[in-house]
Amino acid sequence: MFTVAWRLADGTAGDVEMRGRDRFSFGRHGCTVELDRPGLSREALIVRDTAPGPVVFRGQRDNGAFVALVTLLGQRRWLAEGTAANLTAEANRVELHLGGEVVFTADVSFGIRPRTFDRLLPDVTPSA
């Protein structure tokens, strides 16, 4: 489970809780959060859950857009078109810049889960 607290440039905001195979999407049409703006792709951003935490996928075509993964200290890691990045406890904010303006911001909250490998290890709790 993860929660997305999102904001648009016009101040519109909301929170969405995603569970299981649900995915959060932002874009022009058919998304969790929609914005009809020229240059914005249909599914500009997608966040889905994985182990150990959510992954953001940049579906936004170039069109002068920039997508950043932002750390708690404000440092930005720019994502290339068609790439994905893991969100972490230190970098859990996603921004989409279009036309020199931050049009979308998402802060993603989630609990850290063990790696898939660790979850598959047998329980070695000693029995009395």
C-alpha cells in the first residue's frame, strides 16, 4: 500500500491511497488525476507498487517536459523519457515540469518492505 498526496499548479490537491495492484496515474485522459493541457501525454506519470517500494514511470513524451525525482534535501534526479525509478524514503517526491512551470507534484508515502529475496527466506525461528 502507498499514498499519493498530489498538487496541481492551480492549487488543486488531493490524497489517493493505492492498494495491491492498483496504480496511480497522471495525464490527459483516463488517469487517476487528469489535466487537459497541450503537450501533456495521456499517461505522463505512473506510480505502482513493488518490493521494496513504489516505482515511478515516466510516460511523458518530450514536448519540452521534464520529470524529476526529488530528495528530501531538494536535489533533483531528472528522468529520461520512457524510464522508471524507485522511490525511496529519501527521494519520494515526483515533479512534472511543462513549459517552465511545475504543473504536477506528488509526495508518495509508503512503508519500507523487505527485499523480495528476504521475503522468500524460510522462517528460522527456533522452536522450544
